[in-house]
Amino acid sequence: MYSTFTKIKIKAIATSSPCTIERNLDLPFDQDALEKVIEITGIEERRIADDDTCSTDLICHAAQELLNKEGLDPTEVGVMVLVTQFADYIVPSSAHIVQKRLGMSDNALAIQVNEGCSGYVYGLQLAYSLLATNHTKHALVLVGDTTSRVCYKDDQSTRPLFGDAGSATLLHKDEIYNSKATFELGGDGSKFTDIIMEDGGFRNPISEKSFVPYTDEKGILSRKMDLKLDGMNVYMFGIRVVPKLIKRFAKETELNLNAIDYFVLHQANMSMNRKIIKKIGVESERALYSLKSMGNTACASIPITITHNKKHLKDSDRNMILCGFGIGMSWGVCNIQFDKESNYYHVDYSSIEKIKTNL
């Protein structure tokens, strides 16, 4: 599905990540195997949330930083889209909890979306749509995950990959802003088992067996209540499907890829992303990364990569392609013009700064 919007710009992005750093070479796994993981993925260390920190804590921390730095009263925000796979509760929606935590108006439109690797692009597209059709000038896209909390500590296939982060993106509707933002979203649900938590939903409720470690057919030690990843299938999806998606998107929207300043792909694997960039025929220098120090931060990986590289983005207008892909298997591609007045912030989060929810 394609959609195009005008008169809306990204005014600011703020991100938040935990203070605790976990270095991959310090993990209790075979050192040669860890060095191979680092070589392929580019991930040397990750930021890890403690057991009391939820995705919404990191998200609210980023949102408060953004609102404070931009001098915007939260009651002026009329639309809020919250994207996370790990909400505070099964019910109710965390969107309304976050709406209250941030001090937004009771009349604001607040929606929660359960989406992973492509979640930032999904959240942006939905927020653009809602902002374009509602009588408000400001929207927040709040995106984040604490994936490390669902990685089994002895699983060598997931633990070295995932870090935690939250983000807040401020959209502003401006009648004199003429640059376009174009989106394509899609997915192939037949591949849903490639990245999955088997137990914990209503299809397979939590039981005693959910907590029992087992070794799968590939020799990976895991539990049914934790995240399971078929790394090779995901890798092949990335290098085979994603370049075609980006090329098709460029063709259908009459976009010259050589006119793009930066490509920000979901941060899952350095080797995979480099192959994607090579296959679409652009210079490697135009791809931005945050893998080395942040790891795979799931739906927050695109905004965390943008703030991680903010020194490159302030000189002039920046024409960017953002592409999220993975769990689902879903994808989202967009072309957005960032202007030189857009602001980028990053803050570190500790449990001391946690905002308590009054329930």
C-alpha cells in the first residue's frame, strides 16, 4: 500500500537508552563464536534495561526530553501513536496510560500498535494519516522495545543481538511545508514463525513447560516463553526481499535513489545491511548505523540510528529512505525530507528517573 503526504514535517526526534552496557565479549559463551557474531553483525555491545524497566519507561523518558527541549506543552499534542511489542499489560492499551503519564489532553487520539522491526515506519505512516485528517498541528510517534527481557540468558542466537531503547518523534503540520513523505507498507504472514515467542499469548498460554529450557534441532538452548529467532531465514529474507522492495518503491514513486542522502535500514545485522545497500546500487557511505554500540533495538532501531548520527544531519536538508523489515514478516519503506531545522536528542535512562504510573 502506497500513501503520500504533504504539509507535515518531522520537527524533532528524541531517543532514550538504558545506562547499563552489556559487552558481547563478556558473555559466558564460546569466545570464538562471539567473535564471529561480532564480525558478522557488527554488534560489540548493547544497552540493557533492568527487570523493573518497561518499554514505556524508555519511551516516556524520550518523550519528556523532546517536549521539554522543544518547549511544547503536551496538551497541544492531538495525536499519539505508540508502537511496542512489549506493552505494560495485555489489557488495557498502554497508549492511554502513556497519554496520562505525559500529561496529554483527555481529548487526544491515542492508539497502540503491536509491531516490531518495521514498527517505526508503520507508526509514522499512521501518525501522518491521522494528523492529515484531524484538527491538530502536532502528533507524537512513540516507539520502543525492551527485547533483552525476552532473550533467554543461555541462548547464543538472541542474547548477543538485542538491546533496548525508546524514542519519540514529533510531527508538525505546516501549510507552508511542501516536501512530500511517501510510504509503502506490507508483509508476508506465512513466515511468522521465523521470529516468534511461542508461549504467552492466547494460542499457547503460559504453562510450567514454558519455563523449561530445551535444545532445538539446531542445537540452540532456549525456552518457549522467550524469543526464538531463525537467523538464516531472516538473513535470507533481508538480502533477497528488501533490495527488491526498495527498488520497487523507487520505481513506483519515481524516486531517484542517487538523490537520497542517507539510507536508514532496520539495524539487525551489519553484513546483511551492507549487502542490501550494495544490491540497490548506492555507496556504502550513505547508509547510517548504530549497531556497534546499540545492537538490534527492534522497532526503535531507525530513530536510535538517526539520533546516533545526528552530527551528519544538521548541515542542510536531508533526503532519506527509512526501511524497517523483520518480525511478522513485515516491512515498511518511506522517503522523507528532513529539513535543517529538525532537532535530534539522545538521553541515557536509569531506574532513578523512572516515571511511576499511578494505578
